[in-house]
Amino acid sequence: MTQPVAEHKRSVEGEVSLTGLIDMHIHTAPDVVPRLFDDCEATRAAAAAGLRAILIKSHVTLTADRAQLAEKTVDGMRVFGGLALNEAVGGLNPCAVETALTLGARQVWLPTHDAANARRFAGQAGGLTVLDEDGRLHTAVWEIIDLVARHEAILGTGHLSVEEIVAVVRAARQRNLDRLLVTHPDAPFIGMSTAVQEELRGPPVFFERCGLFGLHGSGFEPIAQQIRRVGVASTVLSTDLGQAVNPAPAHGLRRYLAALLALGFTWTEVRRMAGENPAFLLGV
């Protein structure tokens, strides 16, 4: 008899090795909301789990400088940071982007919590958009794309709408940006269809599929289905964990990978998505 997926997942979860893998989406303290770990604690926990590198994220402030300090706590561990372009840093602010990149930021996210799309989903008014009244990208967005490309960093699409993401991808290709990461396209407040993802795939676009939404959504099967349609080569597996009420990132990542293995993905495929693709994006 075939072993049920749930039982299979439990049987392999403890056997999943995270050695050499990378988590590109961990939330840490200090922050304006409770977090499970501070930067240094997150670094030590990731190293203890065997991870090669992590990227720490804040919705309200730069983490690139903090990442450099956290990296010093564990020999051989790489820690990266970035900047989310929310209202606290001036929104679509090329000056803030240039400063962040000069300080070593490896990813710049377009607006997340303050995106107009995210606010609409939450029933709120206002927010930031990358498009003007005529549906064209703001001049500042073009400047930001050019800065990120010049520094060979990653542009993350944040919590923009599908329409906005499509416009950003087109612009990124025009400007020869070589690292664009569509932030959790399957999140409820984005809801990018698989068909749109198939249209967008191809250099420089990767899709970040976060375990958080499998843990708290309808399970990991919908994520698995999208990966099968859109492809392993363009997928990055991250956790988006670090919230005080959620499992530790390493534990969540093991559950995530175990679920995908139980759903038929090979270890070679999992390692590509959680190790090799993130390593390319981070340049390590």
C-alpha cells in the first residue's frame, strides 16, 4: 500500500538536511513587531542547522548593515540584508536605495506592507504604487532598477499587484537587470495566476515560494503544483518566517522541504531551489 503523504512527510522531516542551503527571507529583531530571534540569534540558529547563508528582512528599515555585524558571530556563515521601500524609508526613494546598495544590500524590495495593493487587500486606503495615473512606471522606479542592476543586486517585487509586477518585469528586461525575484506570487494578497507566471518566466525572473503560506494556507500541494507548471529552474524556496508566533525558520524549512519531497520532488530538484538558485541570486 502507498504510504499516505502526511505520514511520509513526518517520516522524512527529521531526515532532511539543510546543509549548504540558503534561506533568503527571514524576519528578525530589532523590529516594530515581535520577532522570534534577533539578527545574531537567527544567524547562530541557521548555522547550527547547517545553512550556508540567510538574508534578513525588515519592512521598516535597512538590514544590510545589521547583517554585516551578525555575520561576525559565526565563522563561515554568510548573512545578507536589504531594504524594503516602504514609507519609513521614503517609499520609492532612489537615494535610500543607493545608500543601501553601497552598504552592501543584496536585495531591494519594492513596497511591501505600504503597497497600495496590500492596503486594498486589508480594506485600507492609500499606499504606494509603482504606476502613475496613465499606468506607466514612475521615473523613480526606473532609477531604482538601474541602481540595482549596476550593483548586481536583486530586485524584489514586494507586495505589488500583478499588474504592477508585470510592468516591473518588462522594465527590468529593458534595463538588462539580471536578478529579479517575484516575492511570494502565490500569497493571498498577490494571487498571481500560474498562467501569468508562465508568461513572465525566463531570465532574469525567479519566483520566491515561501513556506509560510504552505504552513498557514491550504498546505504545500498548491505550491508544488505551481512549481511543476512554472519550473524548478526559476524557483527559490524561502520560509518568510521569524514571526514570534511561528516555528523557527530552520524548523519551518525542514517541514517545507520534507513536504515537497513527499509530493514527488527529488532531492536534486529541492537542492536546486533551496541552494543553487538562491546562491546565484546572492552571488555566492
